[in-house]
Amino acid sequence: MSLYAAYGSNLNKAQMLKRCPKSVPFTSIVLNRFRLSFKGVADVEISKTHNVFFGIYKISNECEKSLDGYEEFPTIYKKYYFNHKLKGKDEKVMYYAMNKSFDYAVPSIKYFNVIKQGFKDWGFSLNNLVEAGLHSLKNNSLNGYKSLTWYNQHLISNEFLNSIK
């Protein structure tokens, strides 16, 4: 079993269980110097002043192959690794981050709500998620990724984000 750090739609435990039936939620962490962002879909990027919530799953090789397909690895997302002390043990953890060819773009409400449920599943504050949504609105380039699964014309707005508590 490997360790996988989810920060976007795979935080949603029901969705992750469908995608990777052998995955097991393991623990959660907050990693400093990273930022959740939206480039049509979720991404993480290095940031000196932010942090990101990760839900850590134990996954099988079969699950990783399923995730590779979902994340469109290596075309859309690439794999990265970090070492972190989890439950008293130094562990190597894999995560996906988008290729650099995409810019900030607003996500769909449908996609955002799946991630919002994932934040709730893991007990994370919604503040980072709302902040990432506001950042995508402010910096929207229209050059984000348009996922066949998640893209539609019903995009988040300031009003939508202000309604989240």
C-alpha cells in the first residue's frame, strides 16, 4: 500500500471509494507553503503564505492506476512526492499537481460542491476552499482546464461563495 494525498474532489470519501474501492482513509494533514487553487479544476501550488489541507489515503497499485486515469496522468497532472511524519513514522506521500500549461480559472458549482463535501468529510474548515474560489474569480484567465467530467456553464460566483458557511 502507498500513501496518496488528496486535496480536490478525491477528498470526497464517497467519490474516492467508487474510484478506488480498496482505498482507506488514513489521516489528514495541513501542509504549509502550498496553496489550493483552481485552474478549472483543483490544483496545488507552492506559496510562501498559504497552507493546504490533504486527506491521506492508503491506496493499492490498482487504485493508483485508477487515479492515474482520472487525473489524466501525465497529460494534465503529474505526480509529485513529499516526505512527512504521519502517526509517528516518516512516510513518502504521492500527490498530483497540474502541468504548468493551465492558468487560473473558475470551477463549476457541481465540482466545487463535491470538494466542499470532501472538506466536510475530513473535518476541514471551508475557509481555504472559499479563499481558493475567490482567488480563481479574481484571477480568472479563461485558460483553465475544461474537464469532460466536471465542466459546465454553471460556475461559482462571489454570491455563491458568500453563501457558504
